[in-house]
Amino acid sequence: MAMKNNLIKFKNSKEKGFIFIDAIIAIGIISVAFVALLGVGEASIKLSTLLQKKTGSLMLAEEGIEVLRSFRDGTDWSEDGLGALSTGSSYYAVLDTGYNPATWTIVEGEETTGIFTRKFVIDRVSRSLSTGGIEAIYNPSTDDDDTRKVTVTVEWESNSIQLVTYFTNWR
């Protein structure tokens, strides 16, 4: 009987050792899964932040196009409008509230809004004599004085987005 008690004691202590090893293995598996979930969470936050910044920059670029459209509509093309601005220079728009209604004024340089820097550049446009379409490379001999190419650029951190459109003297 004494031998049987010793075997039982030995068996119980052996089971205790296996339970301890099982617990260590379970804790290790749970830890690895938790670290993986933290990595996924961190990547999701980074992606969400990047998408938020890209969306903000796109909205600023689209707003820039709409501001220029409003400026074009409220000015005389060749006297104080888009046709009178220098090509290749950087500009930004300022809302002049001294008038009723308020009007847009174009200023040379760039504007900063939060982490974003916005500017637009105006380029001359030439048209094909045969098709009337806009030529990919500007040709001064076929210049279209009533059309301008506008590139709005928004930059932030080490990223940028550009929108390109064409404005015409529609009056």
C-alpha cells in the first residue's frame, strides 16, 4: 500500500509539471496573438491617418479649382483675370472681404493651411491647327490666348497631390 501511495504522489507531481508547461505554452500563444493584433491595430491607425491627410489635400486642391473658377467669372480675362497672370509663377488666392460681395484676389506665392501648402501655376496653351485640340507640348506659334492650363498643387510632409484643369475665356 505504501508503494501505491508513492506512485500516486509521483503521478500527481508529474501532472503538476505538465500543467505548468501547458500554462506557459498557452501564455506564449496568447502573447504572440496579442502582439500581432497590436501590429494590425497600429497599421490601421497609420493607414487611417494617411487617408485622412490625402482626403484633406484633395479637398484643398478641388477648393483651389473652384476658387479660380470664381475668380475667372468675377474678373475681365485679359485685364485683371487669369489671362493677365504670368505663366510659370506660383500663386494663391485670398478672399477680399472689403467688397460686397467678397471677391477673390490672386497673390504670388504659396499659402499654408495647417500641414498643407497650396499653390497654383498657370501655363499658356496652344491648339492644333488641324484638330483644334490642345497640344501636349506648348507651341507659341499656335497659342490660344483664351485658354489657360492651371495646375493646383497641395503638399504635406513628403507627399503631394496635383489637379490639372483648363480655363477658357468664355465671355
